[in-house]
Amino acid sequence: MDGGGAPVMVDAVRAAPRRSWGAYWQAAPFAIVFLLFFIVPLCLTVAVSFWHYDEYSLQPAFTLENYEEVFDGCIAKLPSLCVTFATYLSTLRFALMAWVCTLVLGFGIAYFLAFHVRTVPMQMALFLICTVPFWTSNIIRMVAWVPLLGRNGLVNQGLQAVGATSAPLDWLLYSEFSVVLAFVHLYTLFMMVPIFNSMARIDRSLIEAARDAGASGWQTLWSVVIPLCKPGIVIGSIFVLTIVMGDFVTVGIMGGQQIASIGKVIQVQMSYLQFPIAAANAVVLLGIVLLMIWALTRLVDIRREL
Amino acid sequence: MRGASVELIQVSKRYGAALAVDAIDLKVPEGSYCCLLGPSGCGKTTTLRMIAGHETASDGNILIGPREVGHLPPAARGTAMMFQSYALFPHLDCLDNVAFGPRMRGVDRATRRRRAMEMLSLVRMEGFAGRLPAQLSGGQQQRVALARALVTEPSVLLLDEPLSALDPFLRVQVRAELKRLQTELGITFIHVTHSQEEAMALSDLVVVMNGGRIEQAAPPREVFSRPETGFVARFIGGHNVIAMPGGSLAVRVDRMRLSPRLVDAAGEGGLPARVETVEYQGSFVQLRLAPLDTARATEVFAAVPDDVFAAQPFAVGDVVTARWAEGEAHPLRDGQLPADVPALEEIAP
């Protein structure tokens, strides 16, 4: 890279085509990685989703039967939900709950860090503390909840000791609560970082100008801070929603393998080597997630903010 | 809109151990244009922010009109502030920026948009109502910021270095605009600046500050013709500060009279000095002189009218006697020597 700047500039004037090749070469390594490990598998997944399979074999073909199977009877059974619709609904519900919780928490923490912590070293220290959940593996993190939330876990013992409950609470572990808790624990940081980034760019004199114009604290938050944080909120939301929509490990472990999610469905089908229908499910999921991202980016032009 | 007087009584501001503003007293009459002038770090912006309510005074009282406002939030003081970087809301267009204050105070949509439009036309920006701040030039943003500050009908407008971000040509234009608005609206303007030229051109009352204290508060002509301290004399410019047996004096550069030094001129007042540089400036000639007695001043300047200089020219190296009429020398309160104050070059942006 060093010393490369000046010749490129000269080339830009003298021979534009060579310069553009140089740019392609620079982009090539990442493009190749991206192509090999993302585009090719994705194309294969789409291709396999049209294959035919039976108990013994996979046959290359172009058939829509996998997609028909995914949505088997879904329209006919309405208004009662078929398995696929019910699973998507459950997954969406988790995504929504995790999104609301991470948004509220992430926004709150980012606000505190950006506007109330005065010194940069202190901000850095608190930021590091926020990354503590990532200092160990996902599985260990989730297993660690068991002694805390289990029937005879710390929380239940504590609650009983202070007399808040007479019997252990069952909904603490292997429940929707514990799934959402694990999601929030893991993904609040993904929401917080982009929001903090947006907040750090807000000129402090804007807050004063709002106050000068007679805005209360809440009015300033609502009319100045939140609109200016929108890009961060959208980027964080994309992170959280896409991760939660495709998750099957957290739902599996924290839900005690009792809660359906679309990721879990795909994983089970793969474990039975039913690759074509798993692929069809994956393509549908991909489509839905892309639609969600598209809808979010309609709200804010994030490209302008990056 | 009606102006209100602003009065500071023994106002101080401490940041930990540091004293930013040191027990200042100031009375700004209603409807006047007041400039707080001084080098950076002199406490002028802190003073402005305390009047605005964006800083709380550590000590003392702030009165706007007859009311003590020390405990009131900014919006309840009847002041409005125009920020140095304008602080326009980047996500709102000009009209919504101006209508922000009324919106926060619960004024209905139609009324606040009409009022905002009136303010935009007052600053001749009505054609840009739908633009975002990023689509405006610095001067245009400044006008919108002014409209936004005026829409709440303040009795005191506080301006924090409003012209510093503009190029010199625009600065002179906007300066005239500010003065026009102040005269038309009749409200009190308090304007922070580090440019003595700006302060001279605009104000009815110049408040020269240094080190958290007020050095002199007076009409511009008085500040210029009779500086009270060595700091003011140096900061305002156009003065020589000369140590004399009875204390320091300030003499205007254009009131220095030069004559060839006569050895038998004993008994007469004056400052013998060697000519260091001679610069022709059109209507006058600027001479830099090095006094022979460096205890009295390290250097002094003389601006000699061009016809006077032509009649009696001096060359570099000549030894002259600089004199001044009795009434032109103003004794300085503190007798501060020029070496104690920062040079103008360091102060200017």
C-alpha cells in the first residue's frame, strides 16, 4: 500500500483503464472469499432446494415439491395455522421480543455511555465491561444459566429465602423467558454499538439548542436524539433480527428442546439428511429476512450514514 | 419583542479549582448592543452561557429585567442563544428548525409554521424553507440560526462568536445585518467576540475581559480613546503602552509626534527612540521605534500622516524623539507592561 498512492493518482489522469484494474485487484481477495464461501454455497442451497429426494437418495431435478411440502396445507387450513406458519410465527415472536428488549437496553446503555460518562477512558472501560459476555464460548455462556435459573438454582433459592415465593418458579429456565433472556444477554451489544456510534456523532450543542428552545428532557430525546440515532437503531436492528431469525442453538438449549423455531426445523431436517426440503426452508427464511432488512432500510438511508 | 436589561452582580464561575469568571459586575441597558470582547479563555463565553442558563453561576446574581433568573432554565429566562456552530438540527428542514421552539412549547402546527415563515423572511431566507441545513452555505445557516433564535420572541439575544465561521467578506455583510436587526427589533443583543474590530463596529457597550475579570466596560469610543488598563490598550490595538515615572501611560499610535532628537532637548518630555522599520500605508506611514531606554517600552509604533512624513521624513536608524500632547496620554489603572499580555497575533484566529 505504501507509496502506491501517487502512481495511482498519476494513472488516473493518464490511463483510466489501468487504474480500474488496480482497484479490482485490491478488491479481489475479499471478493474471492465472499464468492467461495458465501455466493457458491448460497447458489448450491437454492439449487438443492429444487432437487427430488426420497428415503434413499437425492436426485438432481427441478421440482417445486419441496416448497409445496414446506407450505403443505397452509392455505387450506387457514385460519388455523399449519406447522410452518406456526413455526414462523413463533420465531417472529422471539425475534420481536428480543428486538424490543435489546433496543430498549441497548439504547439506554448507549445513551448513558454517550451523554453521561464524561471521560473517554471511563467510556472505554465501561465498553469493555459490555463485551464480557463474549469472553467465553456461546455454549458455556448458556450452560452457565442453568445453576442460576434452575429449579434449585440461585435465583429460586434466593426468592424462597426472602419469602417472595413458596415454591420454585418453573418458568425461569427452559422457557420462552430463558430464551429471550439468552438472546438479550448475547445481542444487546450488537444493538448498543451502532447506536452509540450514532450518538457519539451528535453535536452536543444540538442538545443545548433544544434546551434553549424550551424542550424538556423527553422532548429532546424524542425530537433530537432518537431521529439522529435512527441509522444506528436500524443497523443494530438488522444485526439482532437476522441473528435471532436464524438461531437454533439458543432456542434449543435455553428452551429445553421444547420450543420450535425455523432454524431448529432446518437443523432437524438436515440431521435426517432431507437436504432438499431443508434447503427449501432455508431459501424461504432467507427471503423473509431479506424482506425485513429491505423494510428497515426503507426507513433510513443507511448507505448515506456509513 | 421588547428588550430587557441584563445585570450581573458579583457573578463567579468555578470549575473545580479553576476560576473561569471572577466576581464580575456588569449592567447592560435594555435594547443595547453589548459585545463581550477578549482573548480565548478570558471567561467571555462562560459569562454568556451563564446568562443563557447553560451554565450555573457558582456565585452571584443574574438579573434579566427586574427578575432574578439564576435558578431558571434557559427557556424561562426570555433569552435565546445563537450557537457558534449554529447547532441547526440536521434532520429538520429550515422551516422545522425555526418552528422547533414553538413546537416544543405546544404551539399548534399552522401557527408555528406561519411564525417560522415570518422569521425566515425577516432574515431573507423564506426561499429556503424546505432545505436541510446541509444544503445551505455557512452564511445561510447562520441566518436560519438567527431566525430560530428570534422565533421565541426573546428579550435578550445571546450570540456566541456568530461571525467566526464566516469568510471575511461575508463577515462584514452579516455584521451589518445583525446591527440592522438589533435596531429594528429593539431587543438587547449580547455578542461574544475576540475581534476588536467587530466589537467597535457593532456595540453600544464594549466589555473587555481578561482572566475572568472585566478590564473595562464602556462605549467603544471611550474604550478606544481612553483605555483604562494596559491590557485593554494592547488588546484594542492602536496604542503604545509606555512606562513613565508616575506609572504607565497609553498613547494612541496616531497621536505620536516625531521630531529629530536634539541633544539639548533636556527638560522636555518625550521618548528618545531609534527607527526600526518604516512602512508606507497609503494615508499614513507606520514607523516601528525602539526606545533607547528599554525599561520604558520595548517597542512603540507611530502612525504619521503621509503629508507630515513627506515634509519631514525619517529613515531606518535615525534617532528621534517621540512626543505627545498632554491630553493624549492616559494613565493606566494597573500599570501593566506590554510583556504581560499576549500579543495580538496569538489572540486572533
